[in-house]
Amino acid sequence: MPTLTRLIFIIAVIAGSIYAAMFALTVLVEPAPRQISVDVPPDLLKPQSERDKP
């Protein structure tokens, strides 16, 4: 049984390290705001009823 306990302990330490790294990323890293632009096709600006007409 000591090998099972050791395995569970190692897996818990690895999982804890991953969790700590994710937590540190959320707290310490601040994303830089930037502008984005999205091209919208002119068809989508028309009302739905006009788009359905041939």
C-alpha cells in the first residue's frame, strides 16, 4: 500500500502545482486592451424580410 499512497500523493502534488500555476496566471497577468475590427457583409445589415426576397 505505500506505493499507492505515494502515487496518490505525487498526483495530488502535480494537480496542485497546475492549479497554483493557473491561479497565478489569473492574478498576475493583465491582458493588454486593444481595438478589433470585424467586417460585416452588407447583406446582414438589411432586415430579415428584405434578405429573404429574391
